[in-house]
Amino acid sequence: MHYYEALAEEIRTSAAHLLAEDVGPGDITAQLIPERQWARARVISREDAVLCGVAWVDELYRRLDARVNLTWHAADGDSLSADHVFLELEGPARSLLTGERAALNLLQTLSGTATRTRHYVQRVADSGVRLLDTRKTLPGLRLAQKYAVTCGGGHNHRIGLYDAFLIKENHIAACGSIAAAVKEARNIARDLPVEVEVENLEELEQALEAGTDIVMLDNFSLEELREAVRITARRATLEASGNVSETTLEAIAATGVDCISIGALTKDVKAIDLSMRVIQVDSR
């Protein structure tokens, strides 16, 4: 399935799951509100952030009640300032409130991922290095978080186990050598990129000799990263991985590697503080 088709399907699936887990057989508190009560509400960011999740919220309210009208004042990837009203909703009061928590949970998580990514990207904006996500995503939100990374200016590594080879230590041991593993990968799927994870400069030489497309430099020191760049001389893409943090990011980027993969973009995400406020109520 094409990436965008898979993403569209995940949006539909996620919206259905969010409503099922929160609303279940029905929102009993919303029944306190008269059925004909109409309302307007605003969603506000309480802190600076990068927005992500518009399509998910649209789908969620479409499934919940098609009478709810959403007016967005920002798009995915836009910067939000504190106290920014970026979404207005109008429709049956019951439905607005029933969908509130599911919508905010999704928005705050994906916006958190996009915001963290933007922060890291800005730190190395002048280096030319590309920041990559990993498969260390929140369960059930793989494509959503990877989309959020792109909204923050980052890039996607492989989506899963199916769209690229990543040959690690145990794969190499099972195949017998780096050369044997790369050769078998080419036999299986010549059109897919082949990446090899190496732990030292000797293994780097072996990966280059085998003709790998990408070499992941696992937990290399800064000196070793610089030497790896010199040895490789553009024969393969070099990806630095391991021990990447705000304090080490810029120094790693300065070594000349092409990419840096960072699990923290998705696995250590901090939700953005968002809130919904009803501003007008009337009967219809």
C-alpha cells in the first residue's frame, strides 16, 4: 500500500479507535445537556508549539456528528504561540464535548512530536544534516508520529520492517558476514535500500566493500565519526546513531555525517498543553 493511502487508512482507524475507547456505548455526562442545545467552542494552545493532527480531528468529528463544523486557523506544520486560538467548532453541544478529550489527546501528542522535532531541526539548521526518526514510536501511532516528524521538519527513516533493509549485529552473525548479508539482501529485493549498522571502523570498511547504500555508525565517538566521513568519501550515506541528545546533537552534526537518527523525537514525546473552551450556547 502506498504511504499516503496507508496514512489515510490510519487516520480513519485511529479516529474510530479513539471514539471507541473514550465514548464506548455513550457519553452519559453529555446527556445532562439538552439535545437541541447548540454551542461554539475554541481550542487554544497554552504554549508555543508546532501544530499536527488536523486530519485526525476532522475525521473524528465527522464520525461523531457530521453537524459539527470545524474552522481551522492554522495548518499542520504551522507554529502556534501561547494563547493562540487555532480551531473553532460549532455544532450540537453534546457532540462538541463528547469529542473534546479524544481530539485533544491526539492533537497534543502529535503536536508534541512535531514541536520536539522542530526544536532539534533548528539546532542544526546550518549544518545540512538530516534528522531521522526511528521505529521507537508510541504503539498504534507509527504512521501518525512519522507524519508529525515531517511536520516538524525532520525526515522519516524506514516506516517498518518491510520497506528497507537494516542489517544489524544479529543479522550479520546469522548470515555469517556483512558481505553475505548485503548480497542476500540484493538477491531478495534489488529495489530496496540496504543499510548496515556497524560498531567500528573495520566493520565500516566491510560495509563499504560490500556496496551498502547506507551505513549506520552506532555509538561512534566524535573522532571516529570524523574518521568515518573521511574513509567513506561519499561512497555511502552515513547515519550517526546512539547517545544523541540536545547536548551532543550539534557536535555530531559538525562531523560531516549525512544523517542523525534520534529515537527521542517519538518515544520521549511531551504532550502540548491544549484546552477547549465553550464560548456561546443557544437552543435550536
